[in-house]
Amino acid sequence: MNISLRFTSNTGHGARWTKTLTVVILTCAMCTACSQTGMPEQAQTPSKKALIKFVASEYSTATKPMLENLIRQFEANNPLIHVELQVANWDILDGVYTAMISKNQPPDLLNTNIYAHFAKDGLLLDFNTVLSDQLKSKFYANFMHMDQLEGRQFAIPYFSSIRNLYYNKDLFNNAGLTKPPKTWSELEAAASVIKLSSKAHGFGVDLSDNEIQAYLSYFFFGSGGGWIKNGKWVINSPENVQGLTYLKDLFDRGLTDPEPTVTTRDEKQRILGDGKLGMMISGNYFTSVVPKEFPGLKWGVGPIPVKDGQPPISFGVQDVLVAFKTDHTDKEAIARFLDFLYDDANYEQMTLREGFLPVTKPVGDKLSSDSVIKDNLDNLRNAKFYPIDNPVWSAVMDASRTMGQAVLYDHLSPKAALDQLQQFAETRSSQK
């Protein structure tokens, strides 16, 4: 049978923030600083009316009302700046901003999880010409580095998360399991015992359109592979083939949930909370979302399982903000809004409400009084991430979306599937 992957092309994901600044009288020293850095320590007050079109991603039901409230506060203190907010679910976010760009009316600010292809096409502002020095100094350096391309700051970090293995303690106890699995062999054994001792499924695997790139990453890195090595795509490396083959074997043996390509991460979290799934990999937001919906749930957390003999891994994800060039761009207004957005009190509120990890040092230092958050932030420093600074990553991520169906149901071998994706990545890279 001759099976091939279907490659499509679109993109990203994210959300947003706010607080108030006082106007300061510029001294000669500050004027000198402005001439050297391009921006003052704090953003200046615009002298004319300004419009900021802000497209934010919906993380939860709290996202829109929270942003609306923050924007009302900002506009009350900045009457010359109007922030036009549009909040879109991740499932339709790509279509929303793609339509705006196609009409030559891109948003001024977009909350997403990609940026490099926009930058390569010349669509983005360099945040080095926008951000106040005060705000720029707040961000963790490793995130800012990932958001740079050719020395220019085309994105800034917004939220981050760390991925872990979460499990249902009652199902583990019923199966006689006393600790979460750390290796592939332990994961396989735990899933088998859970399946035999209850009516629950062993291990939740998300190869749906929303999250397939995440599960591929867990098992690529967990086998010693990855997406890029020494600046070149290595998607079809032996390590990656072994990782995808292991996932397929778990599915073929009935050790995963029955619909890896259909039920999403959020749906699997509810299945776990309802006692019908033993374990799954998710972000640290699991701890603030699932227990609220299932208050009786006893849950535990462990590391992402890796191939036997491989060192442990941490995997992190960051969402970003990008600023498009528009026919009404007002850098002073954007800078002022971003200072408000990342104000410590506002940013802390939204980070906690949405269940993410902060990307600014002041909020990170404050929240590190919680030992769990401190450990998660420490793990982020050495974590693996998606190659979001590669202009082809967005297309590769989109092209991978049909891989789960092709490998699990259409009898395309893991190696053949990864060979096709490798060829796609190389071809697109040669066209850039």
C-alpha cells in the first residue's frame, strides 16, 4: 500500500496583560540614555491618539474577562490609546490572524507560539526599537535569546510551562504501583498493570492536531534525538524513529487511550480526572485546572519517561508576543501598553489565574516562595524547547499534524513518516 502524509500550512497560539505608569520629566541624563538605547527607561506618553489591535489566544474562560478588565484600567489612565481586543480559541487563532494579514491589516500585537517565519518575511517590528529598558531587563535571558533572529528581538516571551507525567493515584494504588515510571520499560509495565487491574486505559497519548508536535518532542528527546542538530533538521534520525516506533507499539498493544488522534490533551485530562485513564504527559497547569474540576482526585506527578539508559529530560514551552508592522504603528503606545501588561502585579495575577509559569524575573522570584513553582522554574533553565527560532518550524509543525493518523491507522511506518517530514523540512529550508 502506498501511503503518504498530507502537508498543510498555517500557524500559532497565546494571551495577554496590563497596569499603570507615571509620567516622569526627562533629565539630560535620560535623554542621553534614549539616544544610546533608542528607548527611555520607561515608555513615554503618546502625544496623539493611537490604536493597538491586540489578538490574544484563549487559555481559559477567564482569559477574555480578565484582559477586558485590564484594558479598561489601562485606557482609563491612557485616554489617547485605544486597545481593540480580540480573543480567539487556539483552534481558530491561525485563521483569525491569517485573514487579517491577507487583507494587509495585521494586528499590532499577536499572542502566539511562533514568530520566525513572520520575521523572515519582514512583517515584524524589532522589539529592541519598542521596549522600554525597564521592561527589557525583566525577562529571563534564555527566553529572550530564543526569541531572537539574526540579532533582532522579533518576539518577547509571554507565558511558559514545563511538561511532566501526571497520574491518577487511586488507579496506581489499585494496580500496586508505588511510584511513577521514569523509563520506557517502566511506562510500558505500568500501563499494562493498570489495564489489567481496572477498566481504565494505561497511558494517554495526544497525537491530535493540537498536540502531536509535543508528544513527538517528548519521545524524540527521550530517546536521545531531537528536531535540529548543528543547525540541520534531524527529524528522521534513528533515535527519533525509535521514539515514534515505541509510541506506535504502545498503541498497537492497547496500552494507550483508544483515540490518540481524536481526544485532545484537555479531554484526556478530564478522562484521567474521571478515573478512566492512568497517566499522561501535560503542562504544569494541570495542577490548577484538573483538581478544580475533579476535587476528589488524588493525583501525582513524575518526570517524562525516557528510553532506558538515557538521562532524564525536561521539556518546556513558551508562548510569545509579536508586533506586526501596520499602517498605524505607534511604538510609544505599544511600549506603554506592554509596560502595563507586564507590570508585576498584573502579570502575577494572570500567570496564577491561567496556571502558567512567569517569564519575568521579578514575578518569578516572588512566586518561587512556592517550592513547586521554584522547581519548575529551575527545570526550565535546562529544558528542551521547540525550535521556534527556525523560520521553517511553523510549516514543519503543521506538516506533522497528519502523522498520527498515517502511522497509527493507515499503516505508514514510523521511519517512512519521518523520512517524509524530513524531506519536507529540507525542501522548505532550501526555499527560504
